[in-house]
Amino acid sequence: RMAAAPPSYCFVAFPPCSKDGLVVFGKNSARPRDEVQEVVYFAAADHDPGSKVECTYIEIEQVLKTHAVVLSRPSWLWGAEMGANEHGVCVANEAVVTREPASESEALLGMDLVRLGLERGATAKEALDVIVALLEEHGQGGNYYEDGNSCHTFQSAFLIVDRNEAWILETSGKYWAAEKITEGVKCICNQLSLTTKIDAEHPELRNYVRSQGWWNGDSDFNFSEVFSLADDHLACCSGKESLEKQGGDVSAQAMIDVLRDKDSGVCVDSESFLTTASIVSVLPQDPSFPCVHYFTGTPDPSRSIFKPFIFVDDVKLVPKVQSPSFGNDDPAKKIPRFQEKPDRRHELYKAHEWARSLLENDQDKGQKLMRIMLDLEKQGLEAMEDILTRTDFFSEVVDLFYDCVDTELKFFK
């Protein structure tokens, strides 16, 4: 049996389940416990005709223009686990296991497709079209982990969201199916979830599964039943119930609370895997208001705070949440790959290691520190709620993420 995929979770809530005409998106990224995730920003850019872009493992053709993006990514790779672009599109990736083994040959990773979809798609549907076209042209494959001892390969599922709609995209090799969502609450995780409601698909999908003997064409086509191993397509996420219980009041805070919930399994803290970073995005359906994206940049959202980011004209880089760069000497780029594992910890990650130690060894001081940090987070959430009701916000938020990280570090010193 193939290795189990890390138990990550993605959510989206649309009106009438969310409050104040907002679309609320969230994801916990479960990765190997010692992996460092960084938050990075890339400005919109124009590119020369015929130019190339080097992804994690392969080089592909670049487009003439890429959108500004903010990403949370494992610091050794080019792509991202999750992120957003300047047009209010959010994309998150889930590793999934299907009855068809994932390729060990180096191609595009699911995380590469997240970034490419954000850089090239101005709507959720455009990002979907970008991802499936690249999947068809280049395929998916290669090691999902920074591990020179063995190759961990998975297929990919995606949650792609904008102010108006979301698409659940699930893949196996180059074949795919997608469902459109415009209301209610939806959760995806590391198991296939699409059934018979399919709004777009690979043109040869059904012919392919017939040729494999997986579906005879006599019954309704159920994507997860056809492609899943055994009963892996069963419902996977109790966090969805927590959001549904909010009625019409799903907010950024409600999404954060779900991502912090260890009892439900949404917040992962096991021997093998840890929630290494989290994101919550608030997308007003009214385009005159800004989208707000909250990142932890550090592991375990129950011990991290969510810091707000808004796209503006003068976004500053935040080196304190960016890992060291090793250039062409990076063991992830050298062949054979991953022969060494460099120290990729950024400044905020190191500070959180100290804070975690304090929480474990001095409960009183640790709880006091957490109360201070959560109060800081609450102030940020309240400020963002105010901004989401106004249009004159630009001068106040240019350095917001930077200031929050700076303040967070001061509490650790």
C-alpha cells in the first residue's frame, strides 16, 4: 500500500453561511514535523517572449505577465502550499493517494501548480484552466518532501477560490475532474471527495477509466469511487460541521478557531506530521473592498498568531519570515538531490521554537505569553473588520504584516 498523504485540511464558506457578504477561505498545511514554511511576496511582472521559469524540478515556458502573489511555502521548493494573488484568488493544495501510483519522475509538483495558478489566473476559473492545461502539458511528479532517502509521491487536489465562486479540482496523473461551489461550506482534505456532481473534467477521463476496467459506463460516474483506494473516499472532515454550526456567522475568527482545533484532527500534531503553517483569507463579494489574508508563517496555529496582509502598491518584503537562500548550492537543486539538509529556519521560526519550549517547561509564563499574543491577534482582527467596511484603507496597511511580525518578535525577546 502506498504511503499515506499528510492530513491537511482546506475550507471555504460562502453566504449564507458566512457573515456580511464575505467569502472565508482557510487551510492548515500538514507537512513533515521539522519542515520550515516561509511567507514570501512576489510583485506582478512582465516577461520577455520565449522566456522560461524554473519550477521546483523542471523548467517551463513563462507567460508574458504574472500577477502579484503572496505565498506560504515549504522553504526548499519553488511552489507553495497555499497563497493568494492581487485579484482575490486563493489556491491551496492537498496531497492525495489514488489507485493510480503517482509518478516519481520529476515534473510539476502540486505546490508548483498552486503558484502557477495564482500567478496566471485573475479568477478562480482562470486559475483552474491554467492548472489543468499545465497538468496536461507537463504532468505531475517528483518527491514531495526534502528527503534523500526515499521518494514520497502523491497526486494532487486543489481548492481554488475567488470572491464569487470556488472550484474543487481533483487529479490523478493528467486526468482530472472539478466541481463548482457558490454557496454553503465546503471542506477538502487528503482524500478524494468529488462524487457524481462534476462541472468540468478532462475530455478523455471517462474513456480512460473504461479502458482500465474501473468503470463500465452502466452506473453514474463517481470520481472518488473510481479513483480511490478501498474506502478512502469517505467523508474526511469534522471541521466542516464546526463551521456549519456557525449558521450565517462564519468569520475570520471562526475559521481560525476551526484551524486550531486539535480534538477534531484539523490541527495536526502527530509523530510524523505537524501543521507547519496556516492561512485564512477574507474575500468581500463587493469588489470595492479589499481582500485580507492572514498567515501564521510558523507551526501549530494553536500556538501561533495570524498576521494580516493586504495587497497594496508598496508591499515590503518581510525578511524575518523568509528562510535563508542557498542559491545554486541548495541541496534541493543539486543532482542527486537532498544529500544534505541545511538549516532553513527564519527568525520568526526560531523565536517560536523558544516560545514552544517556554510553553512546555514553564506553564505559567507560557500561558501568559499566549494571552499576550492572542490579544495582539484580536486587535489585528478587529482592525481588519473596520477596514473591510471602508475604502480609505491604503495608507494604514502598507506595513501591516511587517509591523505584526516585528511586534510578535519583541514579545519573544
